[in-house]
Amino acid sequence: MLTKGYQGGQTAAYDYMNKIIERFHIDIAVYRSISAESVQKKKKLQGYDHLSRNEVFRFLWMNTEIAAMHKAYLMDNYPQLKEMLACIREFREIYQRKNMPLLYLFIEKYKNSNLKEIARFAKGLGKNLSAVENSVARKRISFRYTSV
């Protein structure tokens, strides 16, 4: 005699449920909440426009565009991002222009930054100045190989 119910393994069940969640765009976080109040808060948050941490990183480091309202929000609410953005862009300019005076100005400007990570970075550049100078001055050399 056969018993009723699921006879498969747990992994197969999880895989199947994940496919259903993905196919029907089910936000399972809403259903994990323990209170009706938590569910309402989650639903309210879903109405807002979000910017992911990855998008912020790509904006700062890779200079990708983000919506003007997102940029304004970030700059207005997180003033340290202004300094971080300026620091990253100035550092990139040093390498793009292969300019030693810009390097020295950069180190002087940022070694006393209120953002300890930036200050530590600038001080580290100063401690390894000859290596950094070589890095800035180095020109890319491309080799063309020909068959003999």
C-alpha cells in the first residue's frame, strides 16, 4: 500500500520551490515575517525606488551613471561620499595624466582626511612613494608578435 505525501528529498523540494518563487516573482521575505505589522512595513518599502550597494560602488569607482535623483540623495545624505568620489576621481586623473605633481598634491590633501580609510591610503602612498612614482610614470608597452 502506498502512503500519501511527498517522498522526495529535501534538496529536490528546495529546488522546485525556488523555481516557483522565481517564475512567479514571489517575495518570500514578506511571508517569513511573524507579524502583520512586519508584512505591512515590507509592502510599504516595496513602493520605494531602491539603489543597490553594487550600484553605489559602480557609480563611485567605475563612474557609471545613476539617476540624478539618486545622485542628489546620496550626496545630500552622505557627505562623506562627496570626498570619496573626489578622491577616486583625482586618483584616476593622476594615472591618466601620468602627473607626479598631482600625486604629491593628492597625498598632501588626503593624508589628513576625516575619513580614516582615505587618510590611511594617502599615508601609505607617501610611505611607498618611489614605487607609486614608478607606477604612475610607467607607460604601457604593447608587443606585437610575428611568426618567424
